[in-house]
Amino acid sequence: MKWLKEIAVQKRLNNRLLHQNLKQLHIPDEFRHIGILANSAEDFRITKEFIRNKWGYKIRITGLYFDDKEPDSIEAFSHKHFNIIGQPSHYFNEFCSEKMDFILVPSLKLNPYLRYLLLANNSGFNIGFYSKENRPFLDLMLEIEEKNLEYNIENLINYLNKIKAAC
């Protein structure tokens, strides 16, 4: 059943990519709401802690991470949250409908479920790390320099701030 859902989600994802509208990129003066989409609980935790350490609680964080075993957190999801024809359940309503300043993707390899959620959300833009697979889904990407995820996220946020200052 899992592989069938993955094929259906991939088909919906390809369809969304073909009919994707060009979005207007806008970097707000002050960040208020950041989204996180991660491939694992560890990547999610590190990213969330980094954002909390940098901006404290004046930033609202909405995020999800993929956990194919037994999702034990409200922020976790699996293939079980998609139906047999590849449609997401109501579990994703908040994430998909909320307008975030940007979505931060700390993972290099995104599965079809994460890619679908990236395209389903109508946030300002998506940032993350460069990989061939991520290219169609992210608006701002940086090459990973070290194995330390926190260091790479800091570089990505600094680069975003430099772009914001230049605009």
C-alpha cells in the first residue's frame, strides 16, 4: 500500500510542477512566521532549536517532519496521512493554508510527500540546501559546507539576511 501511495503522490507532484504558477518572491522586513519541513526528527529538532536560539519566541514556527515508522509527535507525519490516490488528509490543513515568511528545508533529499507539501503551501518562498532533486522546489539554495547542520543553517540564514539588506 505504501508504494502505491508514493506513486500517486509523485504523480500529483509532477502535475503540480507542470501547472505551478510563478510566485512573487518577497522578503519581509521582519520575520514573524517560519515553516520547517524536515526529513527526520533530528533535522527538525536542530532547525527548530537554531531558530529559537536566534530569534527567541517572537518568531512563530510551524513545521512537520517525515517519520515513516510510528509518528509520535504532533509535528510528525507518514505516508498514512495521504490517501490511496495521493491526496493529503486534513492533518495538513494548517500547514498548507498558512502564509509563512519562508519555509526552511534542512534536508538534502526530500521524499515525494515533503515535496508535495512544499508545493501545496503558499508561503513567500522556500529555502534550503542545494541538490539536484531540490532545485525545482526551493527558491534559495546554498551548498552544504560542513556536516554540522546548525552551521549550514546559520550560513543559509546569513545569506538570506544579506539578500534582504540588499533589496
